[in-house]
Amino acid sequence: MNSLAGVRILDFTRYAAGPQITLLLAFMGAEVIKVESLVAVDHFRREEAAVVFGSARAAADCFNSLNASKLSITLNLTTAEGVELARRLVQLSDVVVDNFRAGVMDKLGLGYPVLREIKPEIIMLSASSHGSTGPESRYIAYAVTMGALSGLSQVTGYAGGPPVIMRSSSDLRPGTSAAFAILAALNYRLETGEGQFIDFSAREALSCGIGEILMDYTMNGRVRSRNGNRDDIMAPHNCYRCKGEDKWVSIAISNDEEWAAFCQATGNPAWTKEERFGDQFSRWQHQDELDGLIEAWTINHTHYQVMEMLQGAGVAAAPSFNNEELFNDPHCRERECFTPVQHPEEGELYVLAPAWKFSATPAKVTGPAPLFGEHNEYVFGELLGMPEEEISRLVAEEILY
């Protein structure tokens, strides 16, 4: 049995951050009903999304992974009857999720005060960029701006170089945090019977991931900048070029014992015995020279060979995989990181599977991403009990649209 079996989620999200929330909950067995409309099509369903992803195929793959295991209905929320149908669905739901700009759901007549009147125990999470209060709450933002305003981009990149533009990670990290918040709210409701409104700021969620950097500034006045792949304590700690075109391996050594194992695995070259590399702090002080010497060794081996030699010696090392290598990696295969699904229009596709394993309540992909409005008949016919002629009228009047 899935851990969220019997939980129904009304999903007003789009793009990536919002669908990531409901994807994780769908993995755990929740019935997720994605509310869509031709009035405002999810950007990842549009052809112009190819500009962001590089190709229409890549955009479609992103949509298919983020929306696997969900249902889709079409509901025109610019009409009074469409909003009324949404309110009827709230009565049958446990959770409502949106990632609109703050205030949009209120303007639609679907804000939390209204939903609470319909169903007092409803849980609503609004995942806006900046939260629903404060001078910037009405600003529009996407992954790039959330990454910048959170501070994450400022500390990501190479020393002396510009900040890195954070795209997908600035969507998926807040989405994961928001899914956790909903799980906490569901547990709270089990104990108290009470619902709640979760005012979620994606920007703040990202800032929580660099808490030690913010505290360093608050307490010590230090402004952290970019430092590539290096660590505050560990050395060597970097990504090193290997044999082949654009092939790299990451190596991290945290103590003298691991350093000794690294030296032995590399054949104990003369430079490993130099005094400047004799202890952890000395190695940290001489990282530039050390990294050059390590790369002079790694460049003679493939990234797989370096991984095998160092992991065999107990040293943390992992290749930087491209997509094909990641898909074919034996560890990822054994963990079933990618799951095949049969899409009604595109045939067999592979989508990302849950990143965790449960024994008693296994998480899983139950089906492909839905076609646009694929489940109108089930939701409006079976759940709401509407006759076929009524559904046909709503389609004709562009309410189910």
C-alpha cells in the first residue's frame, strides 16, 4: 500500500517548481488532479518551451517526467461556472496546491478563506516566489530570479567568474521542500483534524539551503563568494579532467588516512611526499599546486578508471556523467532511477523514478503524464456525478476548455 493512498490533491501548478511538489506526492500514492486550460496552457506543453530547453523533445521530456502519475482536467477559471466546479472539487479533495503569483488564487475566488468555508479541514499550499506578504510579494519570478534573489547563484561558480545561472535546481529544490511541508500538514491533520494554509516562498526555501553562509555574514560580517568546487576544509576537493573529450572526475579527501590511500592508489609519486602536502591544512593551503599535480595523473586515465581505482582504495571519487552515461550507469540501473512508461501518443518513455526506497509503503510511478484533459470524464462524470449531456454543454461553452 502507498503511504498517501486515499489522499486527493487538486493541482493548479505549472512549469517545474509546482509540478515537482505534486509529483513527489503522486509517487507516494496520492491522486493528483492537474487543473489545466487552453486559456493558460502549462508552459512546458507549449512549442515555445523549446527555446528554454533547446528542443521541443527536451521540453516534452521535462513535462512527462514532472507530471507522471497524474490526472488532467480542463477547467476555464476565467468563467464563474468554471470556478464553481473547482470549488465542488475542493469538497472532494484533501489538498489544494498552486504556484501562481501571490494573490492570484484570491482573485479567482479560490483563496484559502473561501476554500476553508467549503471544507474546514482543507490543506492549501501556495508556492509563490516571494510569499504572500511583504513589498516584493506581487513580483513575478522564475527559476533564474529565485536562484539569484535567494543568494544561491551568488555563491555558485568559479572564483573570479560570474554567478552561475541556476535553472532547474532553483525550481526542484523548493518543490521538494513544499512537498515535505504538505506531508507535515497531513500528519498534523491526522492528529488534530485541522487543515491549514501554507504560505510558501520558493526564494526563502532556497535561502535555507545556504543557511551557514547567511549566518556567517550575520555573525562575522563575511561575504561569501564563488569558489568553484573547493571546500572550506577538505583538500583535494575538486573536479579533474580525465582522458577523452570533456570527461571529468570528482575527488574529495577529508583526512590524512584518505590521503594516504589516495597516494597508494596513484602509485606514490614523489610529489605526494612533499612537505607542503604533509597534512590536511597544508594541502588546503597549496590547493592550486596540488590540483595541477592530481590532474596530471587523472588525464592519463578515463573517469571510470579513476573512480574504480580510488573507490577501491576507500577514497570518494565519482565521474561527472553526461545524460547517456547516467542512464546506463549500473548503479542507477540497479536502483531503478529511470522507469519506463507507455505514453498513449509517444509510446515507451523513460521518466525519473522516486529517489527513495520504502519497504512497507513503496513509492512508484503509476503511469505516464496525462494527455490534455484526458480525465475529464472520470473527474466530472464519476467524481462529481455529472451526466454526459451536461459535460458536453460545458465543453461547448468552453468551460471545460
